[in-house]
Amino acid sequence: MTSFAMNVELWGLISNPKRITVLAGISVNKDGKILTHKETGLVSDAFKGNVLKQLKGNIGIGHVRYSTSGEDGVTNAQPLTVNHSVGQIALAHNGNLINDSALRNMLEDSGVVFQTTIDTEVMVNILARSLRHGMIEAIQRMVEIIKGAYALVITVGDKLVGVRDPYGLRPLCIGKKDEDYFLASESCALDAIGAELVRDVEPGEIVVIDENGLTSYGQNNWVKKKACIFELIYFARPDSVMDETSVYAARHKAGEILAKESPVDADVVIGVPDSGIGAAIGYAEASGIPYGVGLIKNKYIGRTFIQPNQKLREEGVRIKLNPLKETIKDKRVIIIDDSIVRGTTSKRLVEILRQAGAKEVHFRVTSPPVAHTCHFGIDTPRRKYLIGAKKTVEEIREILGADSLAYISLEGLTESVGGKTTFCRACFDGEYPMEVPILNAND
């Protein structure tokens, strides 16, 4: 891989918006020797020109992180690299294991000394232990042991490998440019480097990319596809396509449905940047109420929901969004957001609109109330922090200070993704695709 190719990988990382605010890393493989660089902060700041010049190889993998397990020091940045008799291995992981603690204890009992607190290190150690049987068998053995949600990219020897969990909870897609193949969490990262989206990696599938091209090893341990619907609602960039579903089209449709389910008289419809914009346009078109730009996003502030603690989330809301008063003043405003998780952002948004002179504020949400914890990589680990878990819609409205509040129905959400039932909706309905840890009701 030339330095030009590393720049291609860097732009792919920058274009992946999911987790660029905490930690970032790139590993390059040159003839089996792996070099890794990790930094805190934005990808664009972490990888300057001098760093990129040193990152030359035949294969590269990159990762951007926000907290779901472990802490946020550079030690916990990915990819993780280990040495093995067959050579070095680098692995990066998007998702969350639900049996991480048990596996960590098992490995420690057998003499493993962990250097990080993240579940990725558990996986790379399990993988390394079975490599003597061959890479594919080692991955298959690992997949039989680990439980949870994961999309993995691995490089070892002369190969780049992609693995998706048996339910397809976390996204992973394949791209191609000329004779080169790419793996990415979102298709927008492929667009940024001029690659064509080939297809999604299927649930339970292992794909291997080497000098012979791309080889699929089938759907290992495939159960039933249950891709995370919150990716479409919130995390993904609107210009991405996930599991053959356009993110923008799904959000636009959700706005249309919400307008029919929960109409209200108003003067203007605005969306919360960025994931609420498409839905706001859909709501405006379906209702006949004009769409307006009402909130300007500070591009240097990341998503408040994925900040690692509550204090940072609260501080982030105050400086993240600024009202456009000419759109809002003396108007009855409908504000569209993708979700209400803790209520921190939503309450502050209502306050911002009131301060900007809104006569009325009507809050509309393009997902049902988030009432259950996610065990699969979305940072909602404790139910007591989910405002939708213990409060009625009317109680939430009072807390937010809105004139009205309405959520899309679960049926409406399903309709917005084309009626597909191949999505995990456990954060809304509590129906998990696999057995999950039992938590205290107050947690």
C-alpha cells in the first residue's frame, strides 16, 4: 500500500461519522509486519502528513472509537496488535460482547495478562490461540465462543479479513475500486475514496481479501438477521446505504409517517442536525407546513449522545446548536429529532427555541421511546438513565417543557424501513435477538 493508498484509508475514516470524537487508530501491514499509530481526538488531527508518510504497507485497517466498554485512554484505542508464531495480527472491532467478563476471566486463569480494558483484546487473544489450525478455522472457533454484536476487520500475513456476527447486528460492507477491495462500516466511506459499494457482508459471513481477490467462507453460525435499527435512525450518515436500505430514504419516510400519526397546527418544521433533517423534510412535505433551517450545528462539536459521560453531554448541548432566530421567532415550531435517550439534549433544545422567541414548541420523534438497555454496542447500558423507561409520554413532555410531544409508533418505524422485520428493535420493545445479561430493574 502506497502513501497515496494510506491517504485513501484516512479519508475513508474521516467520512465514517460514527465514532470520531474519542480515539482513532490505523494499522498497516507490509509483508506481514504491522505498524500501528493511535491518537486521541479527531481523525483529521490524529493523522498528519508526517505520520502518514511512515504508514506504508500492502494492507491497512483503521478504527474510530467511542465508549461502550473499557475506558478512553490511548491504550484502549484500536486496532489492537499481537505477536504470534505465524506473525503479527491486527484486529479492529465495532460492537460489544456480552460474555466479555467470563472470557476475560478464563483467559486470565490460563495466564493471559491484559493490557487494555476493552473486549477487543479478548477476541484477539482467542483468535491467536487457534491460529495454528489456520486462519479461517481460528476465526470460526472464535465466533463459536464469543457472544454479542461485532463487525471485525483483521489483517494477518498477506490477508485482510472481515467478519460479521451471526445476527448482522453491526454493519459491514464491501467496496471495490479498480482491483482493490475495501471493508467499511458505512458505504459513505467508500464513496469518499471513489470505491463502488459491492454488497454487505452477510450475517455470520467471513470474507478474505488477498492477492487472489475476495473469497467468502459462507454464513458461519447464521441464525436470523437482526441488524440494529438504531444505525438507520441515528448513527449512520444520511448518504449511506445499510443492508440495502437508504438511510436518507428511511428517515424521510419516518417523517412522513410521523406527520400522519401525530399532526399539529404550526408555522414551521425544523430538524435537529444532522440525523433529524431528512425526517423534518419528510414531515414538512407530508403536512404541508413549510420546512425551515432553525438550528445551526457547531461542526467542531461531536454528537452529545455519544460523549462518554453525562457532564460532557450536558456541556456539549449548550454549545453544539445555535438557533436561527429569523426562522423561529414568533412561530409555532415543530422540531423533529431522531430519538430521546436520556432527555438531556431534548430539554435543552426546547429551552433554546423558547429563548429564540418560539410561540409554541411541538416535539416529534422518529423513533419510539427508548425503554430498554442495549447490550450490543449502543451506549445505553443503564435503564435508569433512559427517560422512556419509567416516564409516560405526558410526563416526558412536562420534563422537556414542550407544548406537545409525540413519538412514531413501532409499526410506523417498521414501515419507514420498507416493512422489513430483519432489524433488532430491542431498545424499543425489549425483544433481544439472543439471551442477554439480566440487570436489576433499577439499572
